[in-house]
Amino acid sequence: MNLVCICLDTFRADIVGRDQPLGFIETPNLDAFAAESVYFERAFGECQPTLQMRRAFFTGMRSFPFSYNYDRRGHWHHAPGWHKIPPHQDTMAEILLPRGYATGLISDTYHMFKPTMNYTRGFCSYEFIRGQETDNYRVANPNAVKEELKRYGCMPDDPTRYAYLIQYLANNRGRESEEDYLCAKVFTAASRWLEDNAANQPFFLWVDAFDPHEPWDPPREYAEKYCSDFSDTDFAFPGGPATGGRLSEDQIKRTRALYCGEVTLVDAWVGKLFEAMTKLRLWDNTILMVLSDHGTQLMEEGRFGKGRGDMRPYNTRFVWYLRHPDGPRDKKVTAYVQSHDVAPTALALLGVPFGADGKSAWPLVTGERNKIRDYIVCGWANWSISEYGGSAVGFASVRDDEWCYVAPVGDPRERWERLYHLPTDPDEVEDVAAQQPEIVKRQRERVEAVMKQQLPGKFEELGGPAPSPGSIFIASRYGKHQT
């Protein structure tokens, strides 16, 4: 068997399928794939967001608690757990390569390629598609992107406020067609890799697309599917300084449409990879998984973007569809699974022995088991380092069939706890922690067992928040000099 994994960044788990809350978003290729696949409905990140999830996907090992303290000089930012794969942890690629698998990585998720990162381990070929977000691909000159800045609601009088957007626009100058968009480049390169390696079976290909992560910047026709009557500003970074935190109802509708359009764009190019699979007759001997790392808020709780303190499912659930040539079709699994279960599941299906923190989820599919754990513990890394004793700040949640518990970790100044009763409050709105002290105590102890210390705990992390080199350049040349 071959193995192909597609990972999409910031792709919500409630999109694919007409019975989903966001099922109105057009994803015909993923809808068709879902009808051929097993769907893990309650898949939650073990630790999020970006690098933490990919490390768990690659190794089957937990990232939470944030217990590693690696040098990250030259790397930005310094969120807890935002570091390389520990040297003693094996990756799927490293395990499969000596067993005769051709291994390949195609990605524009630039965090995986920053200084001190090592996510290419075990891949005998990899291709880094440059230009996403603040990837320091081209020198960012604000004067060269003045007109584009106006489209996104940014006036060039203070470039330091818009360094992220300036870098992104500089990276993507000269786009002329849909094929020039980054997700198109990723799936075109992945299709080419399949063609090149059709004679190198068995193979393992990991395709990692940063879209639909911000900036939400699809070709105009994609956004106009969801909001056509609009002539105002497109806020590609809806949580950024251009919005000032204030959007009109029309701007909110348009911003949601940008995300929806980005999702539909991604689906179109995922479809190109599916076409390559068909052309090369790979469906009958290839296991294919579609994953995401987390979701995003589309004005839930009154905001766009990820809310690390908000551990609700629209952020913490991830997509996990698995198609096995001989497996069931259109099957839904409702038991809890997590990101560190992906590698054990994939390797078990390939018949490769593997010891990890995670477990194979395939017995849930075959009916051998109805669950692989009674509850799940999830961590979410904050973006900054607390000034209090250098503590790393994050959040944790515990979920079982009845309760969801949420608490901050790593900062003694934050000591709140929240509890939601899922059968009567599935949207997790009413905090009942004060009424259920015994349940709170039990859930707290479950987090502490994973952390191996009492809440809020303390996790040593190297370095504070670090701006990208591009941001430093813009600040020093076009704003006040910063050391």
C-alpha cells in the first residue's frame, strides 16, 4: 500500500458534508471523497496550533505538556511547543524510508522550514513552496505595494503596523492567474511528484497546504460566490490592525465570504490531486487521508481568527477523513480520537509496528472497539511568554461524553476554571463550574496527570516573542529603529 496524507491549515471540521453547519460552502471534491471515506467526527487536537499538530501527526507523540526547551534562535514566534521534532522521536517518514518507501514532502507551510526546524527528517525529497504569510521570501518594500495595501484597508503612512501584510504582498507580486496562487502551486507540485514516483511504489507523500489560513485572499470570483454585492475593503487579515476591531455587518459578511472562497479554492486544487490519482490508477492501492490542524472563528464570540483561550470545537476539532481501498465507505466514527493517533493508525494499516503515545483508531472502524480512550486532554499554546517568572502561557481542556473542562496553564496569575455540560449545552455557553465542584476536581486532576504537576504549572521555554526578520527590516527602514 501507498500512503498519501493531505493536511490543510485552518480548515474547519464542520464544512465538508451537507449536514454540517458550514455545508453551504462549495467543496464538491472533498464531499465526493468523504462519501468514499471513514470520517472521525470527534477528532480533537492533542496540542495546537500549527507546529504542535504536525509534530503529533508525524510522530504519534504528545506535544502537551510543553516540556521541551530547545534553542530557537532565528525562529519566530516562540509560542510554547513551537519547536523542532525531538531527536529521539521517530517520524513516519523515517520509519517508512528504510522499509523501501519513497518519501516526499510538498508544502508551503513555511513554519516547518524556519531556522532550527527539522520537519524534513526522513523525506528523501521535499519541496518548499515559498511565499506564505510572513515567509521572508522577498524583501518587503511598502512603496511597491501601495495600491494593494489600499485594497486591504491599509494606508502606507505607517508600514510598521502592516508588516505582515506587506511581506505577504511582496511575496506574491506578479500573480496573473489562479495557477499562481500558493495552494495551486502546492497541489500542482504534489501531482507532479505522484507522476514522478508512480514507478517508485510503495511511496509515502505528505502534502501540506497552508491555505485556507489567513490571509484570506482568494481570486475574486471565489469570494463573490458568497458575497457578490460589495465594493468596500477586503480584510485579508481580519484580526489585524486594519480592522481596528470594528467591522460593519456588510464587512463581516464579506470577510466570511473571503474565508469561504479560500476554502472552495483549496477544494478545487485538492481535486487536481485526486485527478492525478485517477490518471495514475492509484486509488486501488493507496491509503489517502485528509487532515487539518484546527479551525477558526467566523464571528463566533464576536471575532475572527483563532481563540486560544476559547477551546470550543470550532477551533479545536480537526478534519480526519481516511479512505482505504478495502475499507468501508461513508462511515462515521463518533468515538474520541486525537492528532497523535494519526501516525499509529496509518502505520498499523501498512503493517508496520510502531510504539507511540497515540493509538490506532482503526479498531473503531472495524468494530473491534467502541472507544480507545474515555476522555481526551487538549492543549493550546499562547503566542507570548508571560512576564511572570518566564512562564509559558497556554490553555488546556478535558472532554468526555458529558463534560468539557477548560483552564489556563503555565501562569500563576490566571486561575479560572470553566465547565460545560455537553448533553444540555452542546454549544458550551453556560459555565457550571461553581455548581459542579466534584466534576471540576476530577477534570482538573486529569489535566494534572498529563502535566505531571498541579495547575497552573510551569513550563520553561527559551526566548521571548520574536518578530520575523522582515518585520525588523520594515521597522528599522520605514519606522522607528528597533533593536
